[in-house]
Amino acid sequence: MKKIPVPAAATAAVAALALAGGSVGPAGAAQSAAPTVATAEDPVTHRDNDRVPKGAAWTQHYFPSSDGSGIELHADVLLPEKLSQGAKVPVILSVGAYFGHSGELTDEKWPKTGPSARFEDLVEGGDLFDRGYALVQVDLRGFGGSDGCLDYMGKGEQADVEAAIDWAAKQPWSTGKVGMYGKSYDATTALVGNNLDQDALKAVVAQEPVWDMYRLTRSNRVPKLGGVLAPNSYNQIAQLPPLPDDQERYKKNSRYELKHPECTAYNTDNNLKADPEDPYWQQRDLAKQAKGSDTPLFFTQGFIESNTKPEAMQEYLAGHQGTERGWLGQWDHVRGNDRTEDGRLQMGRAGWFKEVMSFYDQHLKGIAPTTDYPAFAVQDSTGAWRSQDTWPVSDRSADVVLRDGSYVDQGEPGDSASFLTWSEPVERDIRITGTPRIEMDTEGSGNVMVKLYDVARDRSAVMFDEQVAIVDASGHVAMDLKSTDWRLKAGHSLAVEIGTVHDGAWIDTPTGDRIKVTDARLGLSVDDPSDDQATEGKRSPYLDTYVKTYTKKKLATQPPSFTVPSTRD
């Protein structure tokens, strides 16, 4: 299918979205052939509509959500074109906000309707239809051809995922075995699918998901810029127009948000809630809900992600009891198969679709893998890949005591904006892995930002982990930083900076107070990289960009006051 460039205005709008993560389809091309639209009974193939992938037969279906609300969901179904009468195939299901016929994120000016090309890469790279799989793409409530108010991963959307799994499993062409697939938002609905514990769901593949919706929007009650923008972005997606040749039923459902302004108001207002214990956010704490779940899970996560960051990932994995496979490393918000303009793999590791399809073959068809894939392929900050049975793996966990200090919550850099604590240089390479955690006593009110730096002998320092929080009258702050996998080379030091928030990723409200910090303790898990088991993979191209962006040429020195926990004590 020929791709046509997206207009500049659409490109700019895409860049502003908080959870954008897919390919953008053709725009504005004139087509001479009359559009052909599928129904539930009358399939359409590529010969009649070039928006349908080659080798597929497209049909459209409607079914109710599972919460008794009467909300109607829309599905585009792609079956192998040559599927014989009465034959059954396993289903790869994706449920999300980006499957609207007029575009994923903006109106892409398609000349005729058809199924979304969001996962055209999976169709082609996984050779889905020749391998005997169906692809089902379901619009969440409020999006595409589904009616109802959008519900930002709440109980409503969770009910939609439940209904989609059940519906896909019960179709006459389905074997009853379903695997979910997605990236970003629809990777997050795949995590929801795992949490629902439905027998029909046999495997989940989730690229760069959100593990806890609150932590996507706020950090310990400090709003994130992306979190503030996200509700408006999804409100706009929910109001995308249908195409002139869409079914009348599709058109009616797609206009629901336009006729019900309370939908977008509800979405915007509720996302302003600051308290993580509010029932709205507790409903959306996917990591907590994963406890005891056991669907086989294959996921990717960038440690230096700028979008769906590795927050609550370790908690989710600790609660999940099923088979796990992961690619973890030093990349941004990309898919496993994405490449740079010069052809380099964005994650640095080859064979994404081969491994994905082996995973599905194993769990949906009972076909044993012919390749011995590692459970976890992990890339640390040196760009080197290793294999291990789980993540994280550490030799030791311990707290280090940081020095007391104070700073002014001024909201910008300056001499009084922060203070540092340095470690002794490490004697040999050591990896900081897992999820660092800090606790401290405080006096004053305002905001706090904690940063971890890898400091070389020349005092050049790379910031590799950070987190922020509100400082209030409780006099105590305890918070997880982002999960990480960063190697300190021999002779390097770890520096910890505590101070005001001066990063545009957060929208803080500086108080001007001087905040005193005492009894600060940083919990670290460390691992010895000398016994790593190497696996295939190259350095992620984004790692060099990240290091260049987050390096300070000369970090202010302090006499060392702690030692990074050793793996050989």
C-alpha cells in the first residue's frame, strides 16, 4: 500500500500527543475507483479497496461492551483471504484509540474508508495471513466506530477489553485462542487484558506500555506537562470525523462525543486529580491490579523513554506470575522493528517479528519454538546486550546515606537551587539496576527533584535517573525513581542531586521556601557485569543522543561521603 506524506499541520499535531506511538497513514490522495465498504456479511479484499492489506478479507462488526451500559463497540476484522469454509484461526487482537477510519491521531484525509494501517508492519513483518492468523482491531468506547464516552483506561475501557476478548474468542472463524498486541496506548490495553484473567487470552505482546496511569500524568502529585496535554489530545481523537462512505451505524457512533460534551469535560476534569489514592486513579493502577495474573507476557521498555517511562514496571512484573519475556534497553518511544532514517534498528536488536510470531505460535498454536530466545534481553548504558532469566537481577541491595543539606524551591537553576552528595569512585564496573528508592526528612514546603549522575574522572556527568515530588507538612518524602539499568565504569562516581524542580517536563509551583533535607537514604540494587551472558544486539542509536543531551561538562565537586554498595563484599 503506497504511503503519501502527511501534511505539516498533521505532523505538528501528532508530535503534541502524549501517547502517540504509531505509523501515520496516507493523506489527500485522489482515487479514481469507487470506495468499497465491508459489512459483517460481505468481506472486501485488497483488489476492491487498497486500504485492505494484501492477503486479507475485511469485515466490520458491532457488539456490546461487557459492563451492561449498552455501549456499542466497533471492530475491523482481517481474516486470511483464502480461509476455507469452516476453518478456524487464532486471533491477534488490539484494542485502542487509534483505529478510526479517518486517521490515528488526526484527520489524515483518506479518500475512502477502510481498516486502520496502524499495524501494517505486523501484518507484513509477521506474515500474519499466510501463517494463519486473524487480526482484529477494536475501537475503545468514544473512538472510531464505537459510541460512548472515552474513559482513559478506567472501568469502562477495561470492560471494553473484556468484551473484545470474549467476542474474538467466540466467533465461528476463531479457535477461541486470543493474543493481544499493541504499542503505547494499545499496549496498555493489552496489560489490562492480562489483568482481567480471561481464559481465552493466551498471550500478550506490549511495546512501551503504561504500567500505572497516574504516573503517566503526575509524579508524586507534581503534574507532568505530557499528562496535562494528554486529555485534550484524546478528546480531539475521540471527535475525529467519519468518512463520507463509512456505514451509517459507524457515522452515528463516531459522532457521540460531538453530541455529548460532558464526555470530554469528564475526561479533562478527572485527569486533574492530584491524589494518587483517589478512586479515579486507583481504578487505573494497572501494576497493583496485575497481582496474581499469569498470561504469558512479552514486552519492551526503554529505560530512557521520553513518553511512557519505566515507572511501576518492576511492581507490575513482581505481581505477574506467568511466563515473561522482555526487551529492555536504552531507547525512546519506538517499536521493536523501528529503524532510523539510515536503516539502523532503533532498539539495536534484530528479529522482532520473528520472535513475536514464535511467541504467538507457542501460546496460541502450541508450536514449540525452534530458536532458544532469552527470557530477557537487556541493554545497559554501555550499549551491550545480555541475556538473563528475569529482570532485575542483582547481587546486592542496600541503602546509602546521603549528606544533609538545603535548597531554595525557586523553580530554576542557581547556586541555592540544589545540593550534591558524591560517592567514592567505584573500583570496578558496577551496574545500578531495578528501581532506586529515596526517603528523606524535610522542613519547609514546595517541591523536590532528585537526580542520579554517572560522573567520570574529568567531572563530566550524565544524568541517568530522576524523580520529583511534593514536599509538604508531613515532613517526610518517600518515592521510587524510574527503573534503570546503568553501568558505572571503574573510576566513575555516583552523584545524587537534591533540589528544586527545574525541568520543563513538569509543571511545578515553586514556593520560594528554603527546604531543609536530613536523614536522606537512597536504596540501590547493584549487579556485577563481569558475569553477563552476551546476546545479540547493537547499541541503540538513541543512547548517543541521550548521553549528549543529559551530560554536564563539569559537575560541582563534593568530598565523597558514601560508597556504592559492592557486589563482592
